Amino acid sequence: MIKQYVSYALGAFGHDAFYATLNTYFAIFVTSALFVGKGSAAEAGIVTSMVVIIRLIEIAFDPMIGGMVDNTDTKMGKFKPWLLAGAIVSSVGLILMFSSLFGLADSNSSLYFMLFGIVFVIMDIFYSFKDISFWSMLPALSVDTKVRNKFGTVGRFGSTLGSQGVIIVVTPLVIYFSQQFSGTHGSTQTRAGWLGFATVIGLVSLLGALATFFGTKETTSLIRENTERTRFRDVFKVIGENDQLMWLGFSYLLFALSYVVTNSLLIYYFRYVIGNAAAYSVIGIVTAILGILSVPLFPIIVSKITRKGVYIGGICMMLVGYILFNLAGSSAIMMYIADAIFFFPYPMIFLAALMTITDSVEYGQWKNGTRNESVTLSVRPLIDKLAGAFSTGIVVLAAVHAGMTGNAKPSDITAHGMFIFHSFIFYMPMILLVVAALIYQFKVTLSEKKHAEIVKELESKLETEKVEEEAEEKAEAATED
């Protein structure tokens, strides 16, 4: 079992390193390195608008991708083929995205936009297959809530280290590759530097997927055998009829959007408010350490105060972090303290949401009579992609309207620009968090106790049906004799 836990954690490490790179640092690459000079803001706006529009369109296909995974039947299981194919193609796509596409960004912007759109669509589709197949493995690894909590915990442990590790290495790696490939000195960052960074992350993502591919195994049970092929026309019906999944999804969307927007804009805060971009790397060290402490505490804390207590209590702690953010001013130390309080509960809130979504597989099976693992679990990746798409657009919008683009310096930012920036990075996310907590408190009723009762009822029902079927078969055989 330890091998499976480690393999799943390694897969999550590479997966979230990829996710953080795509959703946090691609916008920074576009605004600071890909397009620089006259017309750069407009070109950056076109690229990010394409990302948002394509993702919003493709999100509608995520449940269908979940249906394809659910309907897959191979000797390797239904998840691993998609996990491997998705890892290979999406890693190559990430590397291409962090390039000028063979110089077209400079020589022929129209052709660049067209080719970028094609690359992004292919990358995003295969990333969705990888994302959905990876996280929807959870209900297939065990139907026991305690074991699921362990898999979810080690998975989140790996993903936390992956996403926060990117914060630590992004600036050093970009600078290192800029010096190696562009011959720069000091802290100058070039396109070649960003390309080298993306290549490293792509390889890490692929290696993590390979670890999960070879190191995990699906379980078999009566509950898992009670599965029917899902027709594409029914995938949205499966989600829509699962009221607990819908309410949790709405709450988690607001939570994820608030976190991703703030987290994505922090690098701008250090560059343009504090005036020390290099100090941003410390954020990654702080959050990586806190992730190591926070994630293992989840099973202990959730056993004491339940998932609802973790989710709502964690959001309250994050709001305290936002208050300290607003008081930090140009103090890097205060930002580190605020970010520590802001980040500490985040992995546990994610796990509380993930476990609730995972348990909604059995809830949907109990309520509607059919089991849909990947279709149900596709909701979380769908929400993260939606939050990532919106955050990419919000980050560029904030940067452009605050004047934080190209070669701008901290002294160039006006008071009005700073107010706009604070509105995007702090004020709006705080409101979203409050609404997310209220929805979870009053609309999400699928507790650990409720899930245990549902599993017990399903097992009893399916066992009875199996005995009746065997009795009927024996009766028919006796009649024929």
C-alpha cells in the first residue's frame, strides 16, 4: 500500500507543478517576455483572451471526457491509458506554449495567434484527460472513506509540494536558462529562460504520471461493479441530478477563483509594490514548508471537527490572511507572515472539497441508481480549469489597467493603478471566499456520517440483489434439468 501512496503522491507532484506553471506563470511570460514594446499590451490581451475563450468552450467537454474515461475497459484499467497519453501530449504542448513558436510571435503575429490556438486546444484537451483520469482514480482505489482520506492526503501532499515548489524554482530557473541560452547577466529574464523553465516542468509532469501509471492499482468490489456505460447525452444529467455535487462545485469554484487570482498576482506585488522580485521566491519556501505541515494534519483535524469545520474554519483563517495582506504595504516580512496564514488552511480546504466530491460518487449511485466515477470527479478539474481560465484573464486585466506590464518600474505605478491592483488581488477574492463559505454551510449536507450510511445501504442492497440473482439462476437450472 505504501508503494501506491508514494506513486500517487509523485503523480500529484508533477501534475500540480504543471497546473501552477500553466495557470500562474504563462500570463507572466506573455506580459513580461513574449510581447515587449509597442503594441505588447494588445498582443498579450489577444493571447490571454484566446486562452479564456478556448477554455470556457472546452470546459463543456470535460464531463464528456469523464464519460469516455468511465467507458474505457482495458487490461490496464480505465484510467491509466488516458493518464499516460495525456501526460505526453500536454507536456509537449506546455513547452511549445512557452516559446515564440519558431519566431512567429515576431515575424508574423497573425500566424502565431492561429498556431497558438491549435497548440493550446490540443494541449488543453489532453491535459483534461490526464487531470480527470488522475483525480477520478480516487474512488477506484478504495470505497472506504478512511483509505480515501489517506490517498487524498498523500495526493494533496505531493500536489502542494509541486505547486509551491514551482514558486521556489521559477525565478532561479528562468534566470539560469536566460544566462545559459541568451548570455545575459544578473536577474534579466528572456524568452529562452522561460522556455528552459517550461521544459523542466514538462519533464517533471511526465515522470510523475509514469510513477502513478506503474505504481497504483484499481480495486474491485460489488459497488464498483454496479456500473453502466454512460452515454454522452447523459453526462450532464448525471452531474445535474447530483445536488450535493452541484452545490459543492459552486462553492469550490468561488474558493478556487479567489485563491488562484491572489496567488497569481503575488509575484506582481513583489515586483511593483515591494520593488524586489527576487524576494518572491521566499513565498514558495514558506508555503512548501507549511504544506508539509498542513496536509498531514488533515486526517487528524477532520476526525475532530469534520470536513465542514475544516472548510469553513479554513476560509475564516484565509480571511485573516487577507486582512494582514492589506496592512503589509511594502514590507516583505509582513507579506510572508500574511501569506503563511493565508496559505496554511488551503491544502486542507482543497482536501475537504475533494473528499466531498469523491463521496458524491456513492451519493449519486444511491440517489440515481448508476455509478459514474470519472464523470463525477471531472467536476473538480472542470472547476479548476474554469478558475484558471478566469484568473488568467483577470491577471492580465489587472496588470494592464494597473500599468504593470513590459519594462514598467515600481515608480511608474500611479495611486489609481495601485487601487485597481489591490481590488483585484485582495478585495474581490475576499468577497468570493465569504460567499463560498455560506454556500457550503447551508447547502452541502453530504457529511462523513451520511456517506458511511449510504455505502452500508448500497452494499446491503447489492448483496441482496446478488443473492437473489444467484437463487434465480439455480432455480432456472433446476427447472431445465
